[in-house]
Amino acid sequence: MVVPAVMLTVGLMVAYPVFFLITEALNVGEAGVFPPEALGFGNFIDMIEDTKVLWNTAFVAGISTLMAVAIGLVLAWILTRTAIPWRGQLERLMELPYYMTPLVGALAWGVLASPKTGFINQAWRFAGGAGDLVDIYSPWGIAWVMALFEGTVAFVMIAAAMKSMDPSLEESARVMGAGKLRTALTITFPMILPGILSATIFVFAEMLSAFAAAFVLGIPGRFVVVTTAIWQATSAYPPEYGRAAAMGLCLFVVLAVAIGLARLILRKGSHATITGKAFRPRPMRLGRRGWYLAAVCWIYLFLAVILPLGALLLTSFQRFATVIFADMQFTLQNYVVAFRIGAIGSALTNSLMLGVIVATIGSLLVGVLVWIIYRSRVPGRALVEYVVMFPQAVPRLVFGLGLLWAWLVIPIPIYGTLWLLGIAYLTVLLPLGLRTLAGVVVQIDRSLEECARVCGASWLYQMRTVTMPLLRPGIVAAWLLIFISSVRELGASIFLMSATSKVIAPAIVNSWLTSSTELSAAMALLQTVCVFFAVVFLFRITRRFSGDPA
């Protein structure tokens, strides 16, 4: 009974909101009425008038993808193919931009490079410059911030491909007289092309569904993309739910195609370089030039981590943000407000509580799902994997929109409560947990579970005494990753948060819209500190389970 119940629960969690999303997109009668008074394709036809929004989305996504992949490619080549100082430490530090979140990055670069009040522009005028040096509230500014914080994703994917290369192929080219640059262009680049294409498609999909940077930096500059247009449509009076749903479904189709192409490239790529012959990648020694390449890595970390956090830290301790020392007025009032004002102060507590609950339930549920998909012989187990992974192809903002209508209609009073936010987080984060545990379960020999069954153990007893203990390191990693993602989640909660169920990411956005930049900076830093400590805990736990010295 356990397996069918889990399969049914997961199916309803995913299919129920998607059904209402499709229904509202086809509703050409009164918005929000279920069942619809009239059905048609009018909302999709009306999207023809949104060509500017579609062009804005394509332009920003395309430019930011090119920038992110270029960043990832350069960093991956430096850290995997060359012997530079602090190579091991730099490779680990490259993960930091992911944990900062694009919302924090967008707020920080808003503080740094906004017209007139931005720190860079203030310093420029103080030095005698005229006008503004930079304007982050522009398409190029949005693309820059998105690329900085997705460049680390491209780096991880491309670096994995480079680490799998047989260095003898490059050495053969060098023996034949090819220089380092020619070897890189004619040997290295063609071999990692599948990895680069896969990273490009994945990053492009992320850019299309990005909301935080486009919202924080696009709204002041009146530059609208699909995700911010969806938010505007639902915030209008009267709300344009049908238009928002139609745009969300179109965005979902594009994302599904992009992710499908990426999987096709990964599955059918013919550029394999790993054979039965053992090899050990040997990085190139560049002498003094290695210091210049190390400087490139430090510059990226400075722009993506050190400078934004420094700007937020300085802003959070001021009454009015400025870099002119004579005008600075320092205070702790922003942190006092963030902790003590009821609605704002409770947001961080709610996020942490939701993170713990969702991570606990999600990690246990993922443990059962992984066993069903990879160990059981239950009919339809392959379909279960597709259903669980489906939210990965749906922008979280769009999925939250579907949940909004779904739980407005159903006669269960959980709309506007933390229960609904918990359901939303659990649904959209299941793919993350599944991917984390899948790599662990395939390494466990089936014979261990078979021995338990031969000895007469029931399925529940086997799961409790054999499978779950073996999956424990993966479950701990999945728990912490789900916890981190829950605390930083914005897209799935911006439509579901209410006055009595505030969480930190949308609360930061609301503070930025209605209050002060200084208070928003303090709240963003508090969120970042929570995520940072969770990541440190993650490394300590995984090191302990792997047997490494603490």
C-alpha cells in the first residue's frame, strides 16, 4: 500500500496545479471562475501584442547565456587544465555565487551601480566625473547580474567535461608541433563541445525563467520580460490571470524544449574520450603566467561575491547609503527592524521552519521514490520519475501561479498559510532531492537488499534497517540542499505568501518595493548568513560520512 500511496501523492502534487494553470489559460470568461464560463485561445492570441516583452526576454536570456557560458568556459579551462596557485581552494570558492542567490546579487548590484545613488556613480562624481558612469537598471545590467550568478553553473558543467578528457590527445598535438593556443582550439574545444552545448541550453533555460534579477533591476528601468509580465498581470486590477497563465505555459514549452535538447545532447553525444586505458589529467605548468590566470579567477570572485557582499554590508549599517565617508551615518537600526517588526521579523523564522520541515519530509519521500524508481519492479516506475522531474521544466513562478488558482478553488482552507508554501516548496524541490540521491542508490549493490528479503524481512523492515542506512549520506546531502533551496526560494512563494505567512525572499522584495534599500540589504545579508552556515554544516556532515578527517 505504501508504494501506490506515494505514487498517487506525488502525481497529485504535480498534476493538480498544472491542470488549473491550463484551465485558466483557456478561460476567456471572467477571470478566476471555476469551472470557466467560456473556453478559447483568446489569451494566447492576445500574446501577439506582447512581442516587445518576448523580444526583451529573448535578448536578455541570449546575452546573459553567452556571458555566463564564456565565464564558465574560461574558469573551467583555468582550473582544470592549468596549474595555477591556490587551484584547489579556488575551485571550491567558485560555488559561492550559487549560494548567494540571484536576488541578493541583484540587490547588491542595485546598490553598487544604480543611477545617481549607486556607490560606483557616487565615487565617480566625487572624483570629478560628470553624469553616471554605469546604469544597472538596463537590459545589459540585468544580463550582467544574471551571468555572474549563473556562470558558476556553467563552470561546474564544463569543468566536469574537461576533467574527463584524456590528456594524451593534447600531448600528441603538442608533440606534432602545435602551440598551446592551437591545441586548445583544435583539440580541447572540439572534445568538450557537447559539454559546452549542454551547459548553454541548461543556462539558457535558467535565464528564461529568471525572475529575481529581472524584477529588481528591470522594474525601475521599465524593462519587462515574461516573468515580470506575469507578475504585473496578476498584480493588475482587475487581475489578468488568463494572460499570465498563457505566458507561463508558453514559457514552459520553451523550457521543456531546451531541457529536452540538453538531455538529447548528453545521451547521444559522440565525443567520448574516456576509454579502458587509464589516464590521469595533467594540468599545464605556465610559470609566471599562472599568476595572471589565478588573478582572473579572483576577479570573478571579487565581482560576484566580495564586492556585492561588501556593498550590502556597508549599506545595511547606514541610515542613508553612501560611499562618501564624510556623509556616512552608521546605525544598527536596520537589523533591529529586521528582527523585531512582527511581519518582517517573522519572515526569517518562517523560512527557517519551512526549510527544516520541507527538507525532513522531502528527504524521506525522495528516499522512497528513489527506491521505487531504481530498485522496485512496480509497473509505471519510469513514469514516476518523469512526474517527479516535471517541475524542473516549469518555471517556479509559473508553478506558484498554478498552485494559487488550484488552492483558491479547492474547499480546503490552506490558502494564505504556511501549509500551502510547504506543499509548493516540496513539489518544486523534489527533482533536486531525486538527482542528489540517484547517484548514491545506483552505487549500492542489490544483493544487500536481496539478503534481507531472503532472511524474511518485510519491505518496511528492509527499508529501515538496510536501504535507508546505506542511503544516509545521500539523504543528509539532499536534506541540506532542500533546506538551502527552501530558505532562498522566491518564484514559488511570491504568489502564495500572505500577510500571515511571510517568508524571507518575498519579504526582501516587498521591503525593497515599499521600504528602504538599507533595510533590504540587512535582510538579504541575514538570508545569506543562514545559507552560508547551512553550507558549512553540509560540508562537515558529508566529510564525516565520507570518512575524511574533520
